[in-house]
Amino acid sequence: MSIITSSKIWLSSPHMGDKEQIYVKEAFDTNWVAPLGPNVNLFEKSIENYINSGVNVAALSTGTAAIHLALELLGVTDGDEVICQSFTFSASANPILYLGANPVFVDSEKDTWNISPTLLEEAILDRIANGKKPKAIVAVHLYGMPYNVSELKRISDKYEVPVVEDSAEALGSSVNDIKCGSFGDIGILSFNGNKIITTSGGGALVAKNKKYKEKAIFLATQARDDAPHYQHSNIGYNYRMSNVLAGIGRGQMEVLDERVAARRSNFEYYKTKLNHLDEIEFLDEPEGYFSNRWLTCILTSSFEIREKIRLALLEEDIESRPLWKPMHLQPIFEKYPSYSDGTSSDLFERGLCLPSGSNLTENDLGRITDLIIKNFKS
């Protein structure tokens, strides 16, 4: 039996290592505290080496900025349509509206909880029949579980619709030993404070096409033309990562594999302790898939049971969260087209994210699982 304490357990808190302060101090000591600098270059290189599929990486201020630039690089503009996975965080969809385009939401498959290839193809054919071929597809590796890479590649190639691979939650995940972030025409990463590694706030654009990286950096630094004075022929953005935050990222990259191992260990602990409960199920990895298990998620047998668990944890100062509310059910997006079979709505109603930080102790995990089991006995 674990010892119950009164300390708060967070859903997914930052986990610093030993090297971050060294690289940040370097930035201060050399006065590289503005955007750009050695830490940015070396952080980008460390990500490129980690993904290791001939990718080029541009470090940016947020993952959302990376999606925005990815869509702009793919030519998305006012009035276009972009297909977006419905079961995701709003940051996957918001940049579509930034560009004046219209999202078209597609529901999930049960095997991965990610975009359904069947519904995706149906949506593309229907939009083409209505005279509006989609300009891009935003597909998400949700909670670290990769989407159906082979089917999305087949559909993307068949209809010539490029894929923005939203790997915000999937750094360290892979399919057949190929790292997520390298499957789409353009990939994006997030280093927000709750992600598997963090730069406090930050993101990255990932592309095999080096010209995409170069254009992304140009746009992210206010689209300054090559001139001795300030001259601008394009709309630009202030999206580049700072050298200070990139120093944190360099240190975090050195412990990424350890963070992935810890998150996967959390998942196995939960599954071992709770798998005997008929009211709870876990999402397993399809063959060849490797999930970083950014968040351990459970699927309960009903909304009532999900809420019973969530509220019991909340009462003990333990943070948990329902699975994402689908975008096609959000007030801001409900007017846009959607292709749904109810899968993501059901996942939202019955699913719960459990505390999953790589800095959780066995005592923390025991406290959580003991409380869940106790509620099924009461």
C-alpha cells in the first residue's frame, strides 16, 4: 500500500535535467540572449540527428507557429480548404483560420484514435466532387500514438494532397523504427511546458526539403529581404526561438530517451495495476508502432465512471483531464464541414488522461492507482 501524501500531482509537469543551466549560462555569458545564436543552431542539429531521416529543422517560438508556417509553405491561402483531424487540440486547427482558409474535420479510427483513413478518403472525394479539392491534411499523432502512416501516405499520394504531420505530442515515437516528424511533407514539434521535453515555450518545423526550412526561417524572422536596410516584400512573423530557450532544449534533448522510457514505464505501471478492472481499457500499440506514451490515457465504460474517477482524483489534488473534445463539436468550429462516425465523440465522453510526467515517483503512481481501485470498490 502506498503512503498517501497531500502534495499535488500534476498531469504532465516539466522535468529538468543537469545540462540545461549550463547551456543557458553560456547564452548569458556570451550575451546571446536575443533570438538566434549558437544554442539555436545546435538545438536544431540535435533534433535533426535524433529524427535521422535527412530532415531539416527550424526552431520556432511555438508548435502553433510551426503549423501556421507549414500551411503557408504549402500554399494555403484565403478561401482554401484544409482537412484537419477532429480529435486533437485546437492548435492543430487554429492556423487554418489564421490564413483565411476553412477547416474540414475528419473523425478518428479506433486502432490509433487518430484520423480515420476511410473517412479521410471519403472527405477528399466529397470535397473534390463539390469543386473544392483540399489544399492540405493536418494529421496528428495523438498522445504519442502514431497515426496510420502507410494509409495516409497512400491517400496523400493518390490525391496529391500534402500532409502536415502534427508531431507536437510524439517526439520519440516511431513506426517501424522511423521517427515521427519525418513522415509528412512537413512535420511540426512542440516544446511547450507539458510536452515530453520542453523549452518552456517553443516548437519546430521539420522538413526533408531544405528549401522549406530556409523559407520558414525567412518568414519567421519578419521576412526581411536581403538588403542593407529594412525591406519587406512579404508578410513575416516573429516566430523564431530565442537562444536562451534553445539552451534549455539542448539539455532536454540529451535526456529525451530517458524521458520516453519513464513515460512508457508509467503506462506499464498503470496497465499492470488497473488492467483487471472491467470498466477500464488501454490503447495498445499496433504492430510496428512505438508510442512515447506522452500521456497515459484510459477508456472507461461510461461518462459517469470517467467523471467518478476524475472527481475522486481532483478531490485528492491529483490532476487528470478528459480526452480532447473533438474540434467539430467546439463552438468556434461547429459551422465547418465534418466527416464523423461518432468515434471521437465517444472517446471524449469516456476517456481520461492520467498523470504521466517523467518525474512521477512510484509513490505518486501508487497513490493514483490505489485511489482509482478504491473507487471501484466503494
